Amino acid sequence: MAGKDSGHTSFSPDIIPPPLKLSWITERGFMDTYPPPGVIVSDNIVYTRDVLLNGSEFETGTGARATVNGSLIWRFSGASPAVAYHDYLYAWNNESVISLKNGMEVWRQPVTGPNSPILYKDLLIAGNVTAFHHHNGSVIWTYHPQLLVQETRHTRIDSYLPLTAGNETVILAINSMESELADAGSGSGASTAGDSRTAFAYKSSPDEQSCTLIALDAASGKERWIQKIPILSGSAPVISGDRVFIGGNATVRSFWLNDGSEIWRAALPGYSRTLSADPEFLIVDDRFGHNVTALRLEDGKTEWIYESEGRSRSMSIAGPVLYIVGTMPSAGLVALDIKTGTPIWEKEMPADWTSISSQPVISGDTLYITTMTGKTYAFSPAPQDQNPRPNPLPSSEIVLSITALICIYAVTRRES
């Protein structure tokens, strides 16, 4: 997951049955970003984003740690981990993609745009948008999005969502807020005599909010289709099978990957984030509320709703179990049956866990979570009692009841 999960399904076939126990905790340095990035796991190494103090400035780097106990193996400065392939790690720093092996740099390529690399087949895809061959860093293709040029009296702010890839398709998603500039008015003092320019004022709220989905052919980078939908999305699109899903302002939509035509849309209260999917269900989170909702992938119908006590939730699926970690007012880890939404286990987090956490990352028999306080936690299945105790002796109340029945029976026999 986390980089390898190019479709952002947050689904792992690895089964980690609850209950879980805390295996180890490691320090990653100082306070991290919001939200903190999840770990990368490959070949018995867990890669973490470390924030260290270098002189008087904070420096971001990558820490490689043993999965067995979290002990540090090596550290690389100046770039955060993005995705791993066997013993290769690909890191980035908003300017470059860097290939590392055993902490040593193999190749480095410049990128433009804020998108962290994802790995899809032999392609390392990053920025807005360049596809590299993951082995040698050679450029396979580059795509430059051609957004509509705004008019003089309009202002638009664009923000890019994480890249998504699957089923031979790469999805570039762009949130946009556009407003028409209002006249500042003659009393504003912005225009003076002899100046023919007109002063404009920014509006407090945008006139139009939209998310543009651009589908690219994964092999060539050629544009397949574009869909502009009237929502702002709070999470990356999710690709499952031959469909792409995206959520936003009180709605979730499903599109065919081959042509971008809409399949279904579901109205949900709140600000919907598409966070994970298994072969049957799409898991949607109300960002500012309490509801976690399972929609059927096929038709968008609601299968179940779970009301969470915690806020700032993130989640991942391990086979038949959905794990949810949340904070505010208190931190906790909850396991749900993915088919019914029924809680099957929960655990209160350690007392020092007071900050926002990353998405749970599942690899093998371990679940990893990082927090903004600069710590990484590893959980594994708690040992089960292999030799269950025999049934306990009857309680004193039961013994007294049986004794009374025997006495009554004896008296009755004597009288007869």
C-alpha cells in the first residue's frame, strides 16, 4: 500500500485478524505535516518520513527501519519515501524523483508539480505528469494539462489531487475554484485620474467549484477523456476494476474508465471522501461528521452505515476487516466486519497518542500507523489462548440451588 496502491483502494489481501497488540514504537523526529504520510513497506524494511533538526532548520528525510522491531538501518536526507519495489526505494522532494538502493542514490530525475510518485507496472508516475521507467529513470512520456485560460475578470485557484492508476489508465484530478472579480468601486481609491485601469476586488466565496478528471493512457500518456464535475473532492479518486470513483460535496460518483461516462451517483450527507474499496464495497467517509458508509460498487446503493465516535479518520481494508483509526476527542483503532459494518474489536490508543494519524498501512501480519507527533506504531495479532481452560466449577448460587432441589426431592419421596 502507500504508493504501491496506485488505485488508492487501501485494500490488502493480507489478513490481520483482531485483536491486535502493540509490537513496537519508534521515533521519527519532530512534528510532521498534516496529515502525516503513511509508511512504505518492502522486503522486511519499513520506510518512514523523518523530520530532523539540522542546525537551526528542520530537514525532511527518509528512515529505513527493520520491520521486526523498528530499529534504524539507514537514513537519507532531503527527500521523503514515496514507493518501494523490492530493495529499491523511490523518494521525492517536490523537485526530483530519486531512486535509492540501500540508502545510496541510483538515479535522480526532475519533476514539475506537487504529485508524489506512484508505481504502476514498470512506470513510476509523478508530477503533472511524467512517467519514468522505474529501473533506470528514463522518461517514457510527459503530459501537460491544458486547463481553460481564465478571463481577465476571473480568478481561479487549482489544486492537484494525488495521481491514481489502474486498468491501463492514469487519472489526473484537479480541484478548481473560480470567481468573477467584482468592481472595487470608485470609493476604493484603487483608480486614479489618468489611470484607465479598473480595480477589482476578490469575492469572499467562489462562484464555481469543480473537479476535473483527466484520463490518460498509461502506456503512452495520451489523453482519453475529460470529465468536469461540480464538486470539490477531498480525496484521491479510487480505481477498482474498470471503474473510477470520486466523492465531494454531499455526493459520490462512479465513471467507466474506458470512456468517462457516468454509471451512478449517490447522495450522501456531509463532505464525502472515497477512502477505500474491496471487490464489493466502496468505503466513504464524512470528513466533518461521524458516518462511515459502505456503498455497493455495482450500483452505489448503501449497504451499511457506521457511526464513529472519533474524527479525523483514516482507514484501510485487510481482507474481511476494515480498520479505522480516528482521533478527537480520543484516539482509537476500530475493526469492522467489511460486509456488515459490525464492530468486532476496538482498542484505545496509547496515552501519548494525541495527534492526527496517517492512513493505516497493512503489510504481512503488521499494521503500521504514523502520527504528527513524529512516531510510528506497529501492531500485530495478539496471541490467542491455545489451551483454553475447562469450564469453571459451578458458582455457589448454582450449588445451593441444586442442593435445595435434592432436599425437596428427598422429602417428597419420604412423604410418599
